[in-house]
Amino acid sequence: MVGKRLGPGSRRVTGRVAHTTGARWQACLPPVVLAACSLGLGPDHAAAQSAATATGITAVEGIRVGHFTYPDDPTGCTVVIAPEGTVGSVAQSGGAPGTVETDLLDPMNSVRGPDAVFSSGGSAFGLAARDGVVRYLEENGRGYPIPGVGVIPIVPGAIIFDLRVADERPGPDCGYQAAAAATAGRVAEGSVGAGAGATVGKMLGMARSMKGGVGTSSIELESGLVVGAIAVVNAVGDVIDPATGQVVAGARNEDGTFADSRRILRGLVPSPSPGENTTIVVVATNARLTKVEAAKVAQMADDGLARAIVPSHTPSDGDTVFSLATGALTEGYTVGQVGGLAAEVVAEAIVRAVRAASGLPGIPAVRDLPGAGR
């Protein structure tokens, strides 16, 4: 069946399988190309990326997203606010994470889910952005209720390392501004919020890297199931379009052509990269899930990260995937279906992030390269 677009970054599908126009499973990719491919990431995405916004994760009713980007420095914060009663969990598979409050999302622990999830630039300093998100939510009566005390907002989050391109270190004001700006409307993509200073393709060093950013995507089935994702892409590896196996953004040779991390890995041993990279993902669905099921969805969604970033989950990346389930839909889906679709929208969000990004001095974006419409 063919997917019907609802707008850039989101689509409604009929039947059991949907292909975005032009996308097909790559059954016989050469050995240098990863075998795993995702549906729905066809060449028509190049045109879609000309738009700076997409419905994306806010296609899940009740989910709100806000960015704050420093006007004179490429860094900022991004906040995803969940509706009350949301269940959530997390999958953390990178070797260099910078996170806070993720233990609360372990199914063994009693909190059902978060009130919001934040992403921030500034490395460990950026974890202070959480304080502003907490303050905003408390002012608006959101949080875990404590009789006689009030509410305690549950706000996990993660940071990216952007200190080589930005001087500002996001703090509480950044988190507060991003939370206050959160809406259920179209989500800005590219070099905004936590992705303002994100970079990718650093296996040959920062001098050969490219610009990362924020991307979002969603899919809706006739059953009413909606699954969406937003990704902050700051990876040491290259971003690959899973539908074609081609590098979209990544490490560059001296002549500006793609070095291709898959070839780098097969050559001389690359220099170890410091722990200065992370891709942060938030997946949301309107399905009703238990906390254990939300953990499984986060784990499955992480497959989308591996499809679109090569290599991923390295000792130098803090790759982290949060999952949110609002519970508005109570039937007509399986947990495996939700997780499988989550992996698909995660991969698409990652590709969208680099295609929507704007370059920095010495760090080109996809749009800056010859043939930028790829």
C-alpha cells in the first residue's frame, strides 16, 4: 500500500505495509552497505526537507514540543512535555551518556512516567537546564502529587557535547524558555534548540565533520495508532539514508567527498574519539502501554538509530532513547507493532535532522554540499 502524507515528517498509511513514494527495501545492497533498511525513507524526502517544520512527534495528541535557541551562539534546549498519565521508559546504549533521572524510568521503579523530557547542549553543564523545566511545570501544577507539599515534576533528560562550537552553557533559563514555548503544533527542525550546535561524521576529527541538528517524524495507521519521534543528532558516525544505503552527512575527505565511515572502519584503525557525541531520541505513541512495554518500545526504537547512524552506540556516543505512551488508544495494536514503527520514525527523524540543518563556519550542512537536493 502507499502512504498518504499528512505533512512533512508525518504520514497516514492504509493496510499493513506502507511505502513512502519511491522507497523500497534494498534486497541486494553491496557488502559495504548495511543490510538493515527501513521502509518510508525514499528520495522524495529531499524535497520535504526544504520545509523547516514538520508535524512529527506532535501528531501524538497531547504531546507538546518547545525549543529555545541562543540568538548569538549555536546551542540551546529542547523540551517534550507529555500529557498527564503518560507512561515512560528509556533505553540507554551509548558508552558516554550524559543523563539525569533515567533510573526513575526503570520498570522496577515506582514512578509511572515523566511529565517532560529535556535535551540540552552544553555537555554536563547543560543538565542544569532541567531546573528550569521543573520550575515551569511546578508553576503549572504538573508533577507527582505529594499531599501537603504540592507536586514534584518528573523530568529526565540528556545532553549533547557542543562545547567546541558554542561558548554558552544552557542553564535553567534555557530549560524554562523551551518549556514555556512548547506547543502541539508544527515542530521546528534543523539547527534549533538542543541541535543548534550538533555535529556528525567526526571519525576523521571535527575539521572533517558536518552539521547535525533536530529532526522529527511520525506515522499514523487507519486503526488510529500514532507513533512519532524527535531526535537530536550529534553522532560520531555518519548519517545514512536506510532506503538507499547512501551517506547523507558524514566525515569528509580532503577534497570534500564523503569518506564513508563504513570504509573507515575497514581501513586503518581510526583514532579513538573522545566522549563528545550523543544522539538523543524521544519516541511517543498514543497506545496504552505498561512501563515494561514502554521499555521494550524504547529498546526496539533504538534499532532505528542503528539503521541511520554508522557506527552507532560507540564508546564515544551517549545514545539514549526515551519512550512515552499517552494511553489514549486502548486496542487495535501490539507492542511489537508499536516498537517496529518507532524504529522506522526514529530513522526518518535522524535523516531529517541533518537535511534540515544549517552550516557553521568550517562545518557544512547537507544543503551546503554540491547536489544538496539528495
